[in-house]
Amino acid sequence: MNNKTSHNQTKLTSALSFFQSTNNPDIVTGIDRLTDTFLQQDKVSSGLNSQELQQKFNVISVPKHGISQNDFLQEVEDLVSAHSVNTGSPYFIGHMTSLLPNFIRPLAKLKIALNQNMVKLETANAATFYEKQALAMLHKEVYQLDQAEYKNCILDPSKSLGVVTSGGTIANITALQCARASSLVADVEELGIHSVLQQSGLSKSVVIVSELGHYSIKKSLSLLGLGKQNMLTVKVDSQQKIDLDELRTTLLHCQKEKVHVMAMIGVAGTTECGSFDPLIEMADLAEEFGHYFHVDAAWGGPLIFSEQYRSLLNGIERADSVTIDGHKQLYLPMGTGIVLFRNIDMAAAIANEANYIIRRNSHDLGRIAIEGSRPANIFYLQAGLKLFGKQGYAEILDANITTAALMAEEINKSNDFRLLTKPQSNIFLYHYIPGQLRNKVDWSEIEHQKINEFNVQLQEEQKSRGNTFVSRTTISHESSEPMVALRVVIANPLSTFQHCLSVLQEQRKIAKEMEEAI
Ligand SMILES: *Cc1c(COP(=O)(O)O)cnc(C)c1O
């Protein structure tokens, strides 16, 4: 018998077998076990640092023959899941990523089993209208058009309420792509920014946002051909909101210098400290100067459901476009973003066609999406909106804001921690002040630096212990010296005030050890 042939044949059979049976018992039980192990841990992370981790991933070759399923699972367990971050831990209160609701995992199975491709009707069909319906539901919360207009929108393929994207970044880029077309000529899509500006006798085009704007705005400018340096930032006031006087000055300056303003952007929930720009005043200015107005509500958008905090978003209904991230405060898995358009005809300017795939005047969602093939994450969005309802989301978001306020109050009345930003929602900044520098206000530059270094070390040590977590940033406003800040994000609905106190307690313990070691 020819050994080689028989070997090849077994391999061929085993590759095909991955497609033949719908249920692969080894993988199913293995994955269930890994999932349970991961979710049952108390730790936030294994604490392995990136140097140690790198070493584990330095074998680079695709195996000639597939490895066994058990070996594969073992590798996933030992190398990846064991050192993954437990973003669902109630002690993980430093990032926008947190616990997912329990209906998501089974729903993900369905989504994957159906494997729809949202790019076009022929590969999505019902899911296309499922998505349009969800967009209409969200659009209505923000813009409150007539019921008839929403019906019309779902029926008429030339209208578009928005796009479901893989996240806030793509949502912002899509919005600014619309801003580019509607603030210049739609033909900019075809001709490119360079020749359009030249033809219009304009020197350059800029986007205006506060200094706390998300870095995805810069990315957008780079991709849209404006260049990152043409993001004009306006300083924020003592409440981390865009300074309206400086905004007006900037707008007047652009007008005088014949600089084209592609868009003004209001941030509704800054990534850094959860502050909300004054959207009504910004909308007034946008109207006065005739500029496109985008609201980046990637973080704060879901507060639209909260009776108590909806007012933070007042004016959002006047934005030409709005970004909302599903994978942040709508508690959906990674890869779910949304951009909404006030004018349902606006997106026609950025539509694409391709004979074999995206037909003109079709309902194909790929027509106005930056992404091509796209997963049916609409299952998650629909589930979130329908299972939580407005009330459910409001309950969770309101409670998180209360928890953040309690923790901030605790910090405010302590003498070792100092609050750096007052929470307007569920994100705020603070820092630790080492013993000998307390009860003093006018720190010298060197003392200032000492405090900063102390906080960097404190946060690093806390992270490496892997029990609790807050993140870290540097703020430059309010004081001339850049200030290292510890950043709290209360996103996990199961993070209580008690969990917050434990986080502070661990920081005090680490700080004490650090101070004794000096
Ligand atoms: C998170 C965030 C983004 C970017 O969203 P991704 O989903 O990470 O791409 C944009 N703007 C703001 C204000 C954000 O908080």
C-alpha cells in the first residue's frame, strides 16, 4: 500500500469533515469549558505583561497538516484565554468595554449559523429590512420624524436613515464623508478633494472639534484627503465642554481667511472624561455660519433613553449626522456602530454601485457603506432595543451615573485622592497625592512631576496585580502642567459602589507600599 496516498486521503477527508457535520462535539464541549473557566474567574487579568506575553507567540509557521482539535483548544486556553482581560469583571472600571447581557452569546450562535452578508439583499434579505427597521427605531428617538417618513424610508431604496458600521470610527468617517459631499459638491466623491477645492478657489478644508474630540476624527481627515493637520481643535472650559467663545472666534477666522469648514463636531460624552458639549449653542452656530454639524455620541448617545439625563443631548436633533456606538452603552458585542442622518436624501451623494453586487436603486445596504461584506450584527442591536426597551437602558445608565457620582464624592472627601473632573455622566478623572505633598496647592514643577510619576506607577502596579483596574490618561487643560490622571468608567451594570470602594482600597494599599519603599 502506498503510504503517501492513504495519508493524503485521510487529511482530505478530515478537512471536508469540518464542513460535513453541523455539530462538532470536541469543539463544542471544549469551547464551553473554556468559556466557563474564563467567566468564572475572579481576576481582572493574569497580570502577565506584554514582554512576557510576546515570548509566547514567536512560533511562526502554518502547520502542514492540521493539528488536533484538542491541541488547538489547549493552545487557545493556555496562551490566549488565560491571559485575556476579564472585561466583564465588576472591578474592571477603567474602559468603555464591559459585561455583555446574557442573551448575546446564544444570539451570536444564531447570527453565525445564518452567516448573512449585509452587503446586499441577495445574501441578507430579511436581515436587510431588520436593519432598516432598527435604524428607523433609533432615528425616531433622535430626530422624531413622522411615522409616514419612516415607512417611506423603508420602502424607498433611494432614502437612507443611516448605516450600521463596525464601530464609532467607521460611523464618524461615514458622517464626515457625507459632510464632505454636502459642504462642497457631491462630485467630490468622483473628483477628489484636491481638484474640488482648487476649482472653488478655496485654500483648504477643515473640521472643527474640541480638544477632547476622539482620535477617529483625525483618522477621518487623513482618509478623506484633508490631512490630520486640518482638524482645528477648540479648547474646553472648566467643565470640559467646548469653549463657545473660542469656537466663534475660530469660525470667524475661517470665514475671514476663506477656509472651507467641512464640519463642526459636537462630542456627546467625551471618551476622556464623559463631558457633553453644549449642542444647542453649537447647532445655533452651525446654522448661523451655514456649516455641517455632526454629533459624535459614540459614548453618550444611549442617554437618549434616559428621562433623567436626556437633556445632556438637547440639540442632538439638529445635527446633520449622529454617531452612536452599539458596543459601548447599548451593551452589544464589539463591532456594532451606528451613524444616523437627519436628511434621508443626504447619503445618496456617497452611494456606490457595482454591476455584479450593488445594484442601483436596490435596497442593498452596501450601497452607502464604507465596509463591504459585513456581519449581521443587527441581531444584537435589535435584541438590545427590544429586550431592554427604553426603560431598561435608562435604568442601567442612570444607575451607572449614580455609582460614578458616589465614587467621585468619596474621592472628593478623602485627602489622599483628588478629583480632577466632576463627573457629568459615568466617566471621571482623579489622581493620588503622596503623603508629603498633601494639603498644599502650589506644587513646584518638580513636585508636579513627582505626583505624575507616582500615579503612573500606581496604575501600572494595580494593572499588573490583576485584581482591579482603572485606566490612565494625561490631561493638559485647566492647569498648564500636563497632569497624569486615573480614569474611571462605570459601565458594568454589576459594578456597585462597594466594588468602587474596593478599587480605591487597593490603590491606597499599593500607594502605601510605594511610599514606604521610597
Ligand atoms: C469610542 C469612541 C469613538 C470610536 O469608536 P470605536 O467603536 O472605538 O471605533 C469615537 N468617538 C467617541 C466619542 C468614542 O467614545
